[in-house]
Amino acid sequence: MTVQSFKISNFTLKFYSLIFAFLFLPFLTSAYTDTDFSGTMIADVSPVNPAPNSAVNIKVTSYATDLNRSTIVWSANGSTFTQGIGLRTVSVKVGSAGSKTTIRITAHTPEGATFAKDLSFSPAGIDLLWQAHTSVPPYYIGRALPTAGSNITIMAEPDFINPAGKRIDSANIVYEWSRNGNKLESASGYGKYYLDINNLSNFSNETISVKATDISGQLVAENTIAIPVLAPRLAIYEEDSLMGTKFETAITRVFNLFTEEVTLRGEPYFYPRISSTPAPVWMVNGEVTNTDRTNPSLITLREPTGKSGTAALVYNIDGGGNTRQSLQLPITINFGAKQMRF
């Protein structure tokens, strides 16, 4: 019995290399196109959808030739920016939205063969903005923050420029939304550039991702944001008859009543805005005290004459059985009487 040796022809090798390269070409929903003139080089691009004016890492491999012994020349839009033997990995900056950056990779093998590949990038950007539907006091200079049980709206602002140099309206783009790694099929689709999330999880981070694609499939952008879900809080402030609420100083644990009368205001921060939000309740020494029916956030304390003592004051918001929305803030009142009148 004879053993027959076999030899793979150059044609067969190039054929299978071409098939292999084709299988690894990026889909139309990538922000770059891959043109291989020889079918022998494979490019690994990260990220596949680079943002405008950002860096992209490119690594080239081949199953048809030894690139580690080849001189590899890298050029951008016709200008060589680096070259070297075995230089298979580079980082290059793409242009602004609406521009096109073409990276040519040319490999000169020790055997005298030359292989080339072009990568064309058309970057597009997308920003994610969010608004929490939670309460803040009047004239509060900060933003409302998301808390457990609250609702939030995320809006995508794409930066898509078509080949004619015109900005593509956000309503004319296809969006794919994900929440904590799970695709939101019903919230995704054409023109769905905003996302409403109801009843945020309990004191954890929400990770929201979006992938936007224009109708042609040539412009693609991705973005992910982590939204911290915090705990709501309460604060108590002194109310001045002339200056209004003293928002600059919150009462923390103890309040000393030096005047005959004082009005305090309770304010919830980042409390979920829901249709059934219960009214706040004041409690003095464990008993519910109604002081101002028109504005239950206020309580007025008056001291009797000639005596001193303390009282336990609690500002409370009852979540109606929902422990995530039930809040209490206790403080101690030092006053000039052993009892208090309201």
C-alpha cells in the first residue's frame, strides 16, 4: 500500500481564505465597511461602532500568510501613518460625524506577495439624557434623582449626518433599547428615540443601552449609561414669616425653640411622583398632629410660658404599605415648656 501525499494549491488556499474572510465580514449594522482585495486578511475592529472623533483599535490576522514576518503599511485616507515588520495592531482616530475615514492595510510578504485591505469608517454619535420623575423643593438648583419605585424617561439624541451633509432627524432612525442586558422589544423600533421605565428597582443601578441605525444601515451608533437608583430622603426646615423657607440650613437631629412660636416645613427629596402620593403626617410624641389642613407640610409649634422640656417630632410620609415609599424623619425639639400647644 502506498501513501499518497497531497498539496494544497494556491487557488484552493485563497478560495477557503476568501470564504473564511467573508464569514467574518461585519454586518450592515456596523459603522464600517470591510473591503479585502485579496481575501487573505481578517481585521478585528474594536469598537465596531466608534463614536465621532474617537479612537478605534484594529488588529489584522491571516490564515494564508505569516504577517509576523511581513512588512505591514497602515495609511489613512491615502497617507501612511505607520509601518513595520509584524505591525499587526494599531490605534487610529476616526473623524467627526458625517466624515469618512478609510484605513488601508497593505502587507508585503517575504516571498514578494502583496495583500491589501480597506476599512472605511463613517462614525455617528448618540447621547443619552435622562429625567427622573421625583419630587424636589421649589427653587432647588439640582436635578431630580431617580429612586426606588419612581419612573424615569431616557431620551436618545443621535448625531447622524447623511452623505449629503444633512443631519438625520431623530424620528427617522431605528432604535434598539436594552435594560440591564435584556432587550426591550416593545420599546424598540423606528422613531422610538425615548424610553419610559416605570417602578425602578430597589436601590440598585439601572444599565440602559441603545443601538441606533439609519434606514440605510450604514450609520450606526451605540451608547450605554448606568443610572444609580438612590433612596429618597426627607428634610425639615424652619419657616420664616418674612424670608420664607430657610432652605440653606436643614434641621438634622435637634432643634432649639427659643421663640414663643415657630413654623417648620417638611420637604421630601426625590420621592416618586405618582398619582396616589399620600399626604405627609406630623407626629408629636407618637401622636398624629394636624396643624395646617391647607398645607400639611407645615407644622406650627408654640411653647407655654415658664416651663421647659423636650418633644419627639416626626415628619412622616406613609407609602400605603409600600416600604420603598415610606419615609420618616425624627428630630428632638428643645422648648421652654413641659408641654406644647398647636
